Amino acid sequence: MPNRSITSREAESALRPWHRYRGMLSRRFLTFLIALALALVVVTGTGFYVGHVKEYNAAWDNGDWGTLASLTSAMVYEIGQVFTLEMEDHLIDSDNSEKASDTPIKRKASPWYAVARFLAVVFVGILALKAILLLLRTVRRDAMRTSRRGHNVVCGIGRIGTAVIEEIRLDVLTWGDVFAQWWNPWRIGTGILTKLFGWIRSKIKRETPKDVVAIDSDVKRWNQRRVEDRDAIVLHADATDIRSLYRARVHKAARLFAVTGSDEANIEIVTDTYRLIEIEKRKLPKPLECYAHVSDPGLEQVLRSHLPSEEQSQLRTHTFNVFQIASRRLLIDHLLKHRPRGEEVALYIVIGFGQMGQTLVRYLSEQAHFENRKRARFLILTGESENSSATAAEVADAFLSRWGQFSPRAVADSWADIRRHFKSACDSWDCQDDRLDPHYRTGNPDAVEYAANAVFARLPKYPADLRFLHHLDKILSDPTVRPALMVCFDDDDRNFATAGELRLKLATFANVDAERLPIFASLPRQQALADFLDDIKQDVIPFGRCEDVATLDEITNSITERLALHIRANYKRERLRSREEEDAYRQKFFQDTADFRHSNLMAAEHAMVKLACLGYGWRRPGESLDGLPVVRTLEEPDRVLLAQMEHNRWLAERLLAGWRYGKGKDSQPRRISFCTWDKLSDQAQEQKKDLRQVDLVFDVLQSELFEMTIVKLNRAEDVSKQQTIDRAPIDAEQPSVTASG
């Protein structure tokens, strides 16, 4: 193995031998052990005092402090002897001190000593049993770790890592479950047989691996107990050290989850895993699936550019972003019900522009494209009151320097100036009244130059400032605006308090109810606050909870990825007709650049939005249709509408990727199709691509590959009962046949 310098954290761990055993002794067990030891001390001391009460009284009456000290020393010695299981009868003087001989005589032990001896045996027995169990557990886990193959490796036992481990081991019968009723031999026997047959079945059917090895250098005691209760092996080590990955046998694993709290650490884990596989020169039965949490899009591109293609490596890398997953859940679960209709335009008010706020704005600008076929508006409130020295203008410049074609630069000097920046004409895609920086402009009047209309404004010192709410009420009074407000600070407590105060003040002083302006609060860490909002049914909706976004379905993104494979094949004029063809085509998918993969995945995620805009939903295999009519084909007006929505989504997504209007080859990010749908009439081929994609998605979802049934809902707004494509489970054992259509 290659050498590497020892980190300070590893050195600290080496100096503390108890480091790897912390968490193994529960607080309840330690409390019981201490209570038992105190009881043993009290009983033994009481017995000694009762046996020597005359000596104590005589010494006290005579003021013989030397004798009292000797007796106290003897009591301490006696207590120590009991802890070492010294069982000899105690030698004392005769009861009549005046006639006592120089030779001590044996006296029968008192009941206090009998109780003390019993407690000592119990104390030492429990302590020895616990030590043996800890030793056997360590030996067993080391043996299991070294013999692991086809397991899961989770680097980082924080909120995401713990949720992933618990879901992987959700339906697994642990040894703790087997011996939970240790007095019931029937329960123990059936449990052992169940685990044995489950292991045999997993080997025969080659099911998704359930064994987990977790790596973390500074895991919290509570998280460690949670994962160890699920029989996961925990290594106290630095996951960025290639030697730790080797100890976890990552080169023999089936899946790797890099979910530490640092993007840089997760990227280092991926690169070290690639190096380890290359060093071992081991031919894996199939590529190692690696899922890395990377929230910075720039770092994701760096990772993609430095890793070899899947054809050259046995590592298949997937990146995910919990902030983007939270944005997708917010759009699908809530914002679809509040989407604009007819001539309305969406207005998303974002308070707080940290990592969550920026990801949300970027995702909605790519995906929030509805049947109104207009650009979305964004009011971004940020600045000095957000615990940052940057002003709203500086925040706008920083964001637009990275996403230059997101929106023209518009910074409101005051809250009264916000309305002036939002122009109805600019909601249309073909409007060029507001222009971008000269470096991003095109010379063609028909070209689409930017994705959304955004205004940056100063955040009030107190978010529920009545002066600010007065101007906000004027913005909301526009009947053509369909607003939604999201509070996205980095602090959950602040999000909770701000959202609650805004809801109360808006309802009291501006008469703005939840139907007119839904308010959402980002609460990724404080599960208790999110549950509290759910319980009291307050008009503030939490989103981004780790338990909702850090699920295996969301992280692996399996169903969306499958649909993206079909979209990519359709673009190449190919057709996937079975699950085997999907698996074979996956290699071509991962040979594409990250830019093209992202485009196909975004198109697949937008399928739910398209269906919801038509008032459609779907039912999975076995679900009741509830008497809803089944939709087999799309009517031509609906087909054209969805194609127009797809074209607008593609425009926004490509603009944010840096593409512009102009003639160019595949190697150049320019296309003459960067214009509105009605101006594509001279490019019939481009319109056919969008129509063909709409037909493909509609047909493949109902094919026997996915086995979904598309139904017409009673109300177009009723999308809350639907689930995203990601969450729709597909049975891997279902027969694979040709897709319809």
C-alpha cells in the first residue's frame, strides 16, 4: 500500500486506546454498573461498622484518633478485598475487649457480609461478561470485515450516512433481534434459521447487498449506537486515508457512499477508491457503484473531468446533491399545486441566499416550466442582515458571474423599487427589453438570451418588518402573479422563526392567507421542528428534511436514470426494448460528458411536471385505479403543449450550462434553436425532437419495462397523491419486453 503521513486525528486516536471502544458501553449500562458498585461499597462499609461498632465507640469516647484512622483504613481495605472476591471469614478480636487474648479469633460473618459477597459476585460477573462480549464482537466484526465481498461502504456517519445505513438495513433481521427474547428458545431458533435462509437466498438471487461497513473518524455516540444496532461495522478512521478504505475492503464492495460533510473529502474518497482498485488489479464482476455527495457544481465538474470513463475503469461514479433533491421534492410535492395557470406567471420569493437558496433558485429556473409557457420570476432577498458583510448588489454580482445567463442584473435600491424591475413583457421568452452583460448578448433579435427574471433586494433587519411587508403586499396584489415564499437560511431555528413570523404578520396586517401565498421553511437538520409544523397544521410547510431527501431512492435515482437512458437513446435514434439492453446501454450513457448526462436527467425529472400540468397522474403495478379513467394516448393539442414546455425547459437548462444562440458544431455550445417554439417553424427537425421525446416518455412509462398506468385525475391540482418517478419501485425480476409505441 502507498505510504501516507499520519493525520493529527489519527495520532490523537492512537494515543487514546479507548477510542475504538467508545460507544460500546451504553450510558444505561454504565449507570447500572456504577449504582451496583456504590451499593457494594455501602453494604460492605455498613457490615464492617456493625462488626466493629464497639471499637468505634470506644475510640470516639476516648478521642483516640489513631484507632479511628486505623479502623477507617481497615474498612477501605475490606471494601477492596470484597471487590477482588476475597471470601475468607474475617478475623476480629473477641467481644470482651478486657479479656481478649493477643491471638485473634474467627467470628462468623454477619448478614451484611453475605449480601456484599453476593453483590461482588454479580458485579464482577457482569463486568467479565461484558468484556467477553466486547472482545467477541470485535473479533467477529474484524473477521467479517476482512472477509467482506459485495457489501456497502458508507464513509461518514452524519445525518445522511446514518439515514442511508438505516434504510439499507431496514428489513434485515439483526442478531440483536434474534436474542432480544433470550429466554425464548423457540424465538432464538426461528431467528437463526431465518438469517440462514436469508443469506442463502441472497446468494442465489444476487439481491442488493445489505451488509454495511461504515467509516468515520469522529462519529457521534448517538449515531454510532443507531448504526451498530443495525449490525453495521464501524471503523473509527479517516475515510480520506486510502489505508482506511483498504481496511473496509472497498475494492471488493458493491456500493460506496461518500457522504461526509465536506465536498473535498468526498471527492478525495472517490479518487482514492479509484487508485485502490487500480493498485489491487482485481477484476470485479461488475463496476463498483460510487455515490458521492457534492453540493458544489464546480467541484462536480472537476471530479468528472479527472476520472477516467467507465470503459477504462471499474468505478461508476454518481454524484448527488441533497439541496437539489430537496428542491425537487418541494417542486413535485408542493409547488405544482401552486403553479401558474393561464396568463399567470410564477413568482418565487427566496429569503436567504446560502447554499440551499442558490440551489433552489437554479433548480426552479431549470424545472419550473408549466403550461403558461412563461419565464419564472424570482425575488431574492439577501444582504447584510444575513450574517454576511456582502450587500445585495455584491451577492447578485457573485451569482451572475457564475450563472451569467440566468437573468439580467436587477438590484432594487429600495423595496418600493422592486415592482419597477418586474415587467410583464419580459415574461415572454422572445422579449429582449432587458439585456444581459454585453459578453452574453447575441446579435439576433429572435434569440433567447436568459432563463428567468430575477430581482435582488436587501433583506430587512427584521424579516417581518411592516414597511417591507407593505411593499411586498403591493407586489402580491398583482392578479397575474402566482407567488410562493421560501425561507432558506443556513440555520434551521432562524428559518422556523422567520417563516412563522411572516405567516402571522402577513395574515394580520396584509390579509394574505396561505392560499394566496404559501410559505415554506427549509428544515434539513431539526426534525423536531418539522414534525411540530406537521402536527399543529400551521400554514408553514417544512421541506428538505434529511429523512425525506437522503433516501436510497433519491440518492441512487434509479428510475429517473432509467428514463434518462431511454431519452438519450431516443436522441440517438435508438430504442431500448429490454432490461438487458438498458444495462448494456448504461455504459454509453456514462461515457457521455457530465453536461449531457445532466441534460437527460433533467428531462426525465420534468416528466412529472408535464403530466401534472395536464391533470394526469399514474398508478404503480397493483395499485387501485379508484375508478379514474386510463389515458392511453395523448391528444394532439396536449402533445404540442408538452413539446413546447420541453423546449422551454431545454432552453433554460442549456442557457445555465453556458450555451448560446449561434451556429456551431457539437463541440461548441451554440445552437440556432435558441429561440421560441413558434420561430422553430423553419427548423421542423428541432420541433420533431421535442415531440418525439414527449411520445417516448408517455409510451415507455406505460410499457412493460415500467408497468405504470397513466390516469386522468379528478382535479388537475391533485398532484399531492402522486409520487415522483424516483420513488416508484420497479421489480427487477419483472419480465423485460419491448416498449409500446
